[in-house]
Amino acid sequence: MPDGRPLTISHASSAGNVSPTDGIAVLDTYNTTPGVITVRSTATDDRNLSASAMTNVNVAAPAVPQASKLNEIQFRRNSARVDNQAKAMLDDLALLLQREPDSRAAIVGTVDGDEKAGQTLATKRAENARAYLTSEKGVDAGRVDVQTSPTPGKKADLWVIPAGA
């Protein structure tokens, strides 16, 4: 108010809600669709003289959480034994699950085509890894999914699934 006259300030937007907070217009974009929102602010004095300003705000779509592969446990041929190297990787997974209580894990077992017991061995590899997490590290079994994959390999992939993924 350069000439000392009282001002009335109003705000309007093409989407969302604009509210004044300590002389600043705050745009709430909750539940709006991604795209451009136009915000117009107008200051009017007691003589009905006014000035307006307009700006565009680009609202981006929120990032969708994605599952990510943390590591993979290698197994000896025809074995489902969780060795010390595997335990170290599972310890890392357990720590991550402790830090992120809404996340889950998936353990995906695989076998090579020439291994005995086929998919049963793939399942056993994933189950043994989960058993270590639950019995030795105290991870809730409901947070760890066990799966198998037809992809060849003597391994179990360790996946982290964040909340919302």
C-alpha cells in the first residue's frame, strides 16, 4: 500500500484452493489432476482502484512407488542352504524393513534347468531365506512374500516393495 490506503486482496484459481496466509497466497493442489492451474490475485483499494497479477502453476503427477531389487543370493548347485554371505544380504534387508515399517519384501527363488527337484528347489530357496528373516531377525512373516520364477539361475532375488507400490 504505497499511498497508505487499505487494500482488499482476493485470489482465484482454475483448480485447487487458494488461501491467503500472512500476505502470501497458498495454492492447495490436493485431489487436483496433473496439468496447469492458473492463479489470479487482485488488490483493490478503498477507491475501487485495482491491480491484478496472474501466474501458472504446473502440477505434476505424484510419483508412484516402485518395487526395487535390493540384492540376490547365490546358491550352490542343488542346494537351498542360506550361507553366511546370504545371511549378510538378508541382514541388510531386515534393517531396511525395520527402517521402513510400511514396506514389504519379496523373495523370488530360481533354479537352473539341470538342477534336481526343479521348481521345488526354487521354492525352498525362497522359503529358507524368509525363514532366516523371520526366525533370526524377527521380521513379521506377513511382510515377506515367497515366489518362484522360471528365469534360470541358482539364486533368490531380494525385492523391496514400498508402501503404495
